[in-house]
Amino acid sequence: MKITDVILTKSYTGFYFDDQKAIKRGADHDGFLYVGDPMTPGFKDIRVPGEAISIQLVLENGDIGIGDCAAVQYSGAGGRDPLFLADDYIPFIEKNLKPLLIGEDVSVFKPLSEKYDRLKIDGKKMHTAIRYGLSQALLSASAISTKRTLAEVIRDEYNPDFKVLENVPIFAQTGDDRYNNVDKMILKQVDSLPHALINNVKEKLGYHGELLLDYIKWLKERILKYRQRESYLPILHVDVYGTIGIAFENNIDRIVKYIKALEKVAHPFKLRLEGPIDAGDREGTMIALRDIRAQLDEQGINVEIVADEWCNTFEDIKYFADNKAGHILQIKTPDLGGLNNIAEAILYCKTNGIGAYCGGTCNETNISAIATTNVAIACQADICLAKPGMDVDGGFMIVKNEMERVIARSRNRK
């Protein structure tokens, strides 16, 4: 089945683009907005509306494959590609990609996705958001033309020994509303929670980590008080955006001692800490996470470290995995470009004995969330992010319902 036309539209995401550098430097809130001057190139304000580009691939029989080009909330930070605005990139796609796509056969996904993921225009690879959205559209077109689910296409081409599709645990994120949104997660018995957005030492962590200790204690007590069954034991997964490293001056011994205190407060729940330290570059961050993990393992501290910043591309993920820089790696889906890289990254982590978290960002769309959920199912990720948005309900609904539909369809075929 061949592509006969390409339709592009400006779309909006489930959240916003935020200037992480300005926020880490202490930008103040004014309602939902941030006050102050942006510090990351491309940002006119610290918080701007999230944008995407929808790519629709029209096929010979009139069917349409769809994908959304989207980028992460903290674009331009941690070694990522710059801010992605639709008006800047629609003309680029019209000129450079549309003529190439018309006439392509979408019956097989992998070689086509790899072709466009590696394509260079004027000597450079395309923005990760473009590669991300285009690969979604190609996967969608391949699934439609071969009458399979997106997960079955990925499974058949990347993980053929995996016969029966199964549920993947879901991780939901609260954003700044780290109290009310926790209640939503408890009611819906989310597998892993709450994210909590600990991105500021003064307001959220505490100069000695005291605010996060208090929050973990509150979180534990809240779950124990309101869970509907005693067997509900969600994993506590808190994203700290490098603030533990800032508070403890990147001293590994002090960081590990603090993590041990967090483990004690979290008991009986298992604790995961995402991004405990950000050294400002890939090598330094990898070494720090490697050393933190090693000390935690040696001391028998039952807390898992999740790598995020500077672990962006498939090459980064292999590098972090090979060096055991964390217990789990977030495969931050828009940062990897094509879905082919996401599938390969999940499988690489699992082959090398490190956890595979099929993540992403609140700043995605329903289309990209559905696509990556299918990849997570097909490649047996250890955890999958509920996205987009920070309201819990919308993202959890999209990911959970898609997971259940795909698995039911697969079983029905059997």
C-alpha cells in the first residue's frame, strides 16, 4: 500500500513548553504562569503553549495513517533538540519530506522508519520531534494496511518470540498538584505514582531535603488511609530533577545517606528516584548515577534510581545501560526520534538487565501516547507513562484504555 498524499496541520499538546533552566534558577509562579526572563534559546516566556504537527499519510485506498510530531516539556535542556514550534517546521516538512514520502510502500514498518530516522537534510538529521511524528504515521499506515494493531506490527518486526501481548504497569504524574492528584491515583489504583515534580530546592525539596521527606511520609500515609484493598502496593516514583544533587553539593556519600533516609520513610512501599543528580553533561551525569547505584546496591538500600536527563538518544541509553548508570532508564520517547529507536532501546535495556521505562512527556498528544503505548506492550517495557497532560485522568485514560483494547484484540485473534 503506497502513500499518495501528505497532509500537515498545526496541533496542540496536552501541556506546555517550560524553560527548565529558568525554573531551576528559582523563577516564581504567578498563578499558572512563571514570572521572569527566559534563559533557554527559543523561549519568549518561561512557559509557552505546547505545539505539535500532525502528519496524515493518505494511502491508495483512502485510508489514513496519522502521527504527531511532539517534543518534551523541557525542550532545549539536558542536551535535547531546541524548542519545536509548528510554524517553524511545517514549511520544512512540506519542502523536504512530502515529495519523498509520496509513493512509499508502507506495508513493512521497520526499514521505512529507519530510513527517515537516519535521513539527513543539508547534512543534519531532522529534529527529533519530526522523526518521532513521522514514524508514528508510518506505523499507523502499516498497521491499517496490514489489518493489525500497532503493537502487533512492532511485535512481529522487533520481538517475534513474544507471542501473547500483556499489560505493562502504568506510571502517572501529578505535576505541581502533588496532593489532589495523588488522591486521583489512589482511587484509580495506578501502579506507580506520583512523579511530584520536585524541581526546586527551596520550595519542594528543602535545603536539607526535609520537604521531600515530609512529602514521602504524607504520601505513604495517604495511600494506607484511602486504598481500597491492602494488596494495593504502588511503587513510589518521584522525579527530583537533579535537586538532591544541588542540595547536597553533588557529594555522592551525602546523597546516598539521604536516599537511605527516604527509603525508611517510604516503607512498606518501594521507592524510585528519577534524576537525583544532574552534573550538567552526559559523562558527568552517567558517572554520578553509576556511582550512586553502586553504593545503594553495596549497602542494600532498596531504592531504585531512574536515569532521565542526558540519557536522551538510543546511543545514550546504550551507554548508560552498559555502565549501569541507574537501575531503570527512562526512554523519553520524543527524544529518541523514530519509534524504531524506542523499540530497540526497550529491548536493549531488557537484554542487558536494566529496567526499561517507556516514558515521554506531559507535552505530547493522544496520538503519540497511543503509539508509544503500543511499542511498550510489544517490547515488554517494565513501566509505561500515562500521558499527555498533568491532570492524571486524561493521560491515564488514554494509555490504560489503549492497552486494554490492544490486548483484547490480540487475544480475540488467538
